[in-house]
Amino acid sequence: MSTTAISDLIQTVRKLRAPDGCPWDRAQTHQSIRQYLIEEAYEVLDVLDQITSPEALKDEKLRYIFREELGDLLLQILLHSQMADELGVFKFEEVATALNEKLIRRHPHVFGDAAKANDEESAFQSWEKTKAKEKAANPNASILDGVPKGLPALQRASRVLEKVTKVGFQWKDLEGPLGKVDEELSEFKTEIAACEKLSDKIPLELQDKARKQAEHELGDLFFSLCNVAYLTKLNPEDAFRTTLKRFETRFKHVEQRLKQQGRTPDQSTLEEMDRYWDEAKALERKSK
């Protein structure tokens, strides 16, 4: 994008928020459009899931969608910046300038006098060292401060594990983490069994306490699995997103097969749906 294109875009957003602009855009606040920032980011992720290799972008339709979704995400940044500008806090240009300065500052191996980074790991370490120096002035700083609390839980777990591993708070091999998964699964099963034994006649307070304990153990199990994923260089968020996509594809196949018979899932038995589910799995294997 040229400088002129960026300036034109800023002016367009400014016009939308002007007194004679769009009533809807003018009515928005940082909080009212918060959800759209998240939604637009996930729409970009949906496109990224389709870009399995650089060759995928040879598809004109995919290129168009990718460009459009990136633009929609950029609009959210511009709107928040414009709102800040209206309050006299900062302009979009200042956001860009601050980012540019940070990129230069945190890449001394590219723009400064630091030794050149020969690989991805050494480049990352250079970034982390520079970042640590910047935060050293804060006596209450934690290595976990840079992990956004608004991240999806699985993604946030990965970032937390990455941070603590960098300072040595991690098992030496997979034996410990895998054992922890078994331990947490056993504890979760115990709590689920305890919940199953509860009678509806006991006080609600005790029922809630039992469910919260089961929830606690489920969280521990998830975190243990995330740690195994981190150590094996697997992305739990991507893995789960792929599983959900696979589940949706298979269930839609079940729905279509039932529809051919003039029925819906709630008019069918589990055995019938399982049969079409297995059919969907077989079709997946053939397509690979």
C-alpha cells in the first residue's frame, strides 16, 4: 500500500466518524466494537487455514478473500485509532511510528550493532533479551505480563508455557509431562464419578462444589495436554480448530444423508447417524 493509499484510508475513516458522517460509525465506542476486532481476527484465521502452502495463493478467489479480510481487520485498528484521535490521545500515525521504532529497537541484530542472527532461534533470543531490558525498570514486572488475558485459553496456555520454559520452569523430557496427563485424567475421572453419585436431593451448594471441583480437574487436564503439545512443537489451538472443522464436515454429511431420506437427526437413531458418520470418515480417507 502506498503512502497516498494509507492517507486516503485514514481520511475515509475520519469522514465516517465526522459529524456529517455515518450515524452508525459515529455512535460506536471502543467497547461497542470490541467484539468485531475479535471476529475479524478469526475471519483472517479462517482464510489462513486455507493457505496450506504458498502455491495456494495462486487461486485468485483465495487471494481476494485474504486481502479483503486483512482489510477488515485493519479497519478495526483505524477505527480505534480515530476514536483516540478524537479524544486528543494519539493518532494512527503515532501508532505506526511507535511500532516502527519498536521493531527497529528490538532487532539490534538487523538495525543495530548486535551480532547477526544466523537462525530463527538466535533471532528470537535477541528479541527477548532486548524486550527484557525494556521491562527491567519495572520492579513488579513478570515474564507473564506480555501474555494477553484476552487470548483464547488454549493459545494463552501455549504462550504461558513458552514464557516459563524460557526461564527453566519445565521438565527435562516428555516422561514427566505424559505422566502428568495420566495423573490429571485419573483425578478428573474420580471427580466425574463423584458427581454421578450425587443425588438431586442433596443441597445445591454441595452439587455446585462437586461440579466446580470436576471443572478444576478438567482445567488441569487441558493444561497438562497443552504442555505436552508445547514440548512436541504441536499447536493445541490449531489442533482443536482442525478437529472442530473435521467434526463439522462429518456431521454435515450425516445431515445430508438423512435429508436424502426425508428425515432430520432428531428423527433418527444414534446407530443410523453413526453409520453415516463412519461413511464420512471413509470418504475422508479416500480423498487423502
